Amino acid sequence: MTALSHRDRAILRAVAAGRGTLRCGYVPDLYVDGVACCDQHAVHSLARAGLLCAAREGVPGAVVPAALTELGNVALDASGEAA
């Protein structure tokens, strides 16, 4: 993944603040404060890059809390915008 965009950092900050949930599936969909994230492509890229994940297992279609991975925390810290 290339450098994080402002939107990428905003998504990571929201997840770090505990405001995100993921709908489980092959490619997770992110909801922030119960509303679908406007840039699911960015969410999918962040998930593929290993920066965010489901906080716990869920069956396909289940909505579970989102979490930053260790790599996601490092990336957010490196951007100077840690939650």
C-alpha cells in the first residue's frame, strides 16, 4: 500500500476510536456510527493491507466490531494522527 490518504487516516481514526463495525464477508464493509462508510474501496484496500480487521469472528453477513491491527496502529502513529 502507498502512503495513507487523508480519508484512509480518517477511517483508521474512526476504527481506533471504537466507532466502526464490519459486515463480515469475503470483503468486509465498514460502518461508522451505524452508517455505511462512503468509500468502501478505501476500506477494502486498508483491510487487504492488513491495517484493519474484525475484532472477533463472525459468520458471513454478521456485523461485528472493527479493530485496527498492530500494523494499523503503527501506520496511524507514523502519520502523527493516533487516536
